[in-house]
Amino acid sequence: MAKYGYDDTPFLPNTKWRVHDSNRPQPPVIWPGWFSTQEAPGEPPSDAIILFDGKDLSKWVSVKDGGPARWKVENGYMEVVPGTGDIQTVEEFGDCQLHIEWAAPAEVRGEGQGRGNSGVFLMGRYEIQVLDCYENPTYADGTTAAVYGQYPPLVNACRKPGEWQVYDIIWLAPRFDENGNLIRPAYVTVFHNGVVVHYHTPLFGPTTHRATLPYQPHPPVGPLRLQDHGDPVRYRNIWYRPLRGYDGEPEWRDWTPIVMALRG
Ligand code: MG
């Protein structure tokens, strides 16, 4: 196999790799897919795990009773059937890149939190708000793409009701030690329609209405949950990619020893 790089360069601080290390593995090759348009969903990257491809809800269950998800599926999207309750994935996952597209009802009804409300709950506990905030004010930490009850988005990047919108989310799950003590909060980065609205934002704990909740220890994986808030919100093209080092590096970097090494 051809070798590229160098074997006589200095080591990067606190790592096993030299600058331009000839032994450093190549990143795996994937096909990056295609972006969506208003007319059609795009194609996920070739290494994505698909949670909803527009055809059926086989990867989802009802939160209420664990039975089949009873939301409507048609024309390549799923739609909340008010009263059937939240749905969640059978699959559980933690640190990830999550892609999810949604559309608020084209027929505008209600105001504030009552207009096109749904939600994307990471690990079933931490909500990125889905709401129609196109010319629809509400409390800032409950607007579209807010970390509900904690952080407003940096900007309101809403499209009009009925138009497809995209959340691209980088999720880092919280970590607990063996005694259940929090050792790292959850961090979230969110792009709404391609615009960054949160970056590496530490969550205070699970999200809820009119209260604060402390972190409760939970496993490093959990289901993705979508909210039935009584509005027929639509979803399509839902996939995720687990986040991990490609060559056995830690899934998240502990910078402390790196900073110590840099200080000398
Ligand atoms: Mg909501």
C-alpha cells in the first residue's frame, strides 16, 4: 500500500499521531447524498441510519402504549394525528448528527404555542421546539428551534407555514458517573434551514413547561421522540449518524491533558 506523509515530524500534543503521520488511517469514504428541495426530500449520506424514509412507521412506536405509531403516512411524509400521542423510535442512540425535516400546517390556525406545535425530543427528554413562528410571537425560549424553556435560537429562521424546514442537530449526550453524578452536561448544536441557531450549548437538564428539572442519570442512549401537541405537523427524511472517532479516538475529547501539554 502506498504511504503518504512523514515519520520524522513532531507529535501532536498528547496524541499518538505525528504531524502528517504516514500511519494515520484514511477516513472512510462515504457518499454524502443530496440535499432536499421543497418539492422532494433529498438522499441521506450512505452511512446514515434511516429512521423515516417516507414509506412507513415501522421504526416508530406509540409512547402511550408501546404499540404501533398511529400517525398518518402519505405522499412521503408522516403527519401528527392529534390525540394519538407522541411517537418514538424503537432504536436508541446517543451522540449523533440528526437530520429531520418538518412542515407546519399550511392552513394557519391558533397563535403562540398553539400554532403548528410539535417537538423533537432527543433521548426522549430534551426538546428542540417545533413551532410555526412565522409572524407568530411567543415566549423566546419556546420559539421555533428553541431548546424548550432554556435557550431561544440565535435567530428566527422560519419558513412560511406549509413549507419544508430542516433541523440539522449535533447532539452530545450528558454523561454520568457510576454514582449517577453528572460529569458533563448535554451539548447541542442546531442548524435551522442551514443557519446555526445553537452551537455547543450546554443544557440545564431535561426540558419542560414552566419549570426547571435537574438531570436524572440515564443510559448514554435513548429513543428519538416526536411530539403530538394537537397540531397536524408533518415530518420527512429523518436520519442520524452516530458520532465517534473514525480511528479509535475518543468519541469526545478531554481537552484538559491537551491544554496541560500545550502549556508545557
Ligand atoms: Mg413542542
